[in-house]
Amino acid sequence: MTEREWSITTSQEAIEMHERYIVQTYKPHKFVYARGRGVWVWNPEGERKMEMLSCYSALGGGHCHRNILQAFVRQARRYWPGSNAFYNDVAPLFAKELVEFCEMAKVLPINTGAEAVERAIKIARKWGYTCKENAGDSLGFERVVDAVETAKTWGKKTKGIPLDTAQIILCDNNFHGRTITVISASSHDKYKRYFGPLTPGFTLIPYGDLAALEKAITPYTVAFLAEPIQGEGGVVVPPEGYLKGAKRICEKRNVLLVWDEIQTGLGRCGKRFAYQYEDAKPDILILGKFLGGGPGQVSAAVCNEKVASVLEYPEDGSTFQCHPIDCAAALAALRLIQDEGLTERAFELGNYFRAELEKMKSPRIKEIRGRGLLIGVELKHELGGAKPFVTKLIEAGILCNQTREHTIRFAPPLVITRREIDWALKRLKKVLAGP
């Protein structure tokens, strides 16, 4: 292929071809990526912008980080994916370092975030049907069970609930992906209208409400699945004590605790994982996005000893599971986080970024939320939504996006410098605090 056949030369050409040939399930802003390095990207015409969305946290190392790029290319030259009918020599290295990084027992690698959520659901359901742990008297089985076919199960006080009855508790305003099963657990009608019949087995409760969680648990409940910070929900940080309280309730009621840290994990929030702000370690930790370093498409359900061996052959699998090229990029990303102190950088610079935003005292801002380098700026609702301000910020050189209508989300690469944040703050001030 010649260079002309390989590339698009104008932004307009890219936009027109995108709209002509790709099913339009997004409404992209009118900027076309043509080149990127670190926190900076350029369109085909050479116009430069600052990356402040990071592919929804997937680009923790920025664009084309040399370590991740070298690992990706080096493995691409060795061999491509074989088959899960055989072993490869990259996946076990990645799995070992991820398990040690998370301080867990085993990992189930998969490809996308939604798939990892699906695997966590599968693990939780099978655990509920097959595990033989004592559930404790707190569930009150004798009070709630009167059906003959289930009385024997409850009489044993085990978690071995009858097949096809498992319930998983999630939170309103959640976002865990867009597969049929995952949207079935959403509180947003726009994600699930026209796609029924939906998957049963989910209960929704208000986010941040421990009393609601305890009340919602029944003998059929196998897991509580939530985000320690709701990303797509508007960068919503729960009340202090919520994460630890949820863990305490789950342990008392013999329910699995599952944190979805696809957006918040791997240093993004100033800790390796957001749950560590309250030492609320889960039974299953769901990871994705930056796990693949940027070029790799890797996600994972990382399990503790309690659930590490629940799934067995042939209950799960995927053609590109343990893809050696993706695993090589993921391995490089894990080492990058540690070797370059990206977690500590996110904590320090995130605190600085939020403090400077607060100093603006903009009459347009209702609230500033977040941890580390995941920041949400909620505008006053009478302004009519955040999208016009996002458009102005893009024109000013900052690539960001609105979430839940009124909130602007900032999630720059974790390699960003203070000087680059100051560059962004000058433009943010003009748009958000200016006339």
C-alpha cells in the first residue's frame, strides 16, 4: 500500500467516510485524530490539541508511550495469537504480575470491559449455586423460605441456592457496558429500550446508600457489583465510609463484593485502585481500559481465593483471550505504572488540578468531584447542559467530553506534567470562569 492508500488527508474526508460506512452509535465531536504523542494529538491538518479524555481512561501512558509501543511491536514480530488449545509464553507472565499487582489469587483475562463484567456475573452466579460455605444465621432463611423445593437447601444454611434464582445487586446511575446482560442491569432506559427481552436477576438500589444495600439482600443474593466511583455517571464519589461499609455488609451476609474499576483502577484515582481509599478489597476486581496500555485490548476479572476456581472447562473462553500481543502491552503498562510512579503522580497532580479549579470560583460551576486524575466538573443546570462548554474547550485546544448532561469529565494521561496542567487551566478559566 502507498501512503495515500493508507491514510486520510483531511478531517472532512475522515468525517464523511466515517458517517458513510460506520454505523452511527456515537455522536463524535468534529475532531479527527491523525497523530499523537504523550498528552498531545494532531488532526490531519496539523492542528494540536491536549488529550484530556484518554479514551475514557484507557491511555494512562498517553499516546504511543515508548515502553508500551516497544513491547507491543516486539511481540507482534514474534508471533500472533495461536489458540487457547495451546499455551503461550506471554500470558502467564502478564497474569503473574497482574495477580501480584492486585494482591489477589487468579485472573480470568478477556478482551473488553463489558466482557469482564459478564465474567464476574458468571462467576458470582455459579458460586451462589455451588459453594458450600456457611451463610450464617443473619440471612434468616427459616423466616423467608416456605417452598418445599427450596426448604432443603435453606435448611443446610449454605449458599447453594436453587439454579436460575441468583440475584445481583447493582446501583442506580451505573454504567458497566452495553451487552444485553449488562444493559439489563442499567437504570437508564435509553440503553435498553428496544433490546428486550432483557436478562433477569438484577436488583437496583441508590448509590451510596448502605441501608438500601442491607435491605436489598435476600437469600438469593450472590453479589453486590458497583463502581467505587461512578465514572459515566458523572464522576460521582460516594459518601465517606460507603466502600468499607459495603464490604462489611457483604461479608456479614455472605455476598460477594465486586468492584468495577475499569475506569478508576490502575493508578487513575491516585491509588492503585479506588477501593483502597477505604481498604475495601473485593472478592472480584474488574479491570480494563489502561490494562491494555492503549494499543492492547485486555480486560480481566481478578479473583480472590474464595472464587478463583469457580469456573471450569468448558464453561468459558474466547478466541482472543490471552492474546500474546495484547498481553505484552498489558505487561508493559503494569510495569510503567510502577516504574514511573504513575499512581503517585495521579494523586499529587489530581489534588493540584482540583484545587486550581476550585480557585476559579466560577459562577457556572455547581460542584467539582473526583479523585486523582479523574475529575468531574458539574455545571449549574440552568445553563442547559455541558455540551456547549465542551465544544468551546475543544476549540480552545482541550479534548474532553460531557457525561450525564451537566458534567464535564477530565481524565488526562497519567504522564501529564504540572506545566501541561497549567496550560490547560488557562484555557479552562477562559471558558468556565470567563464572561
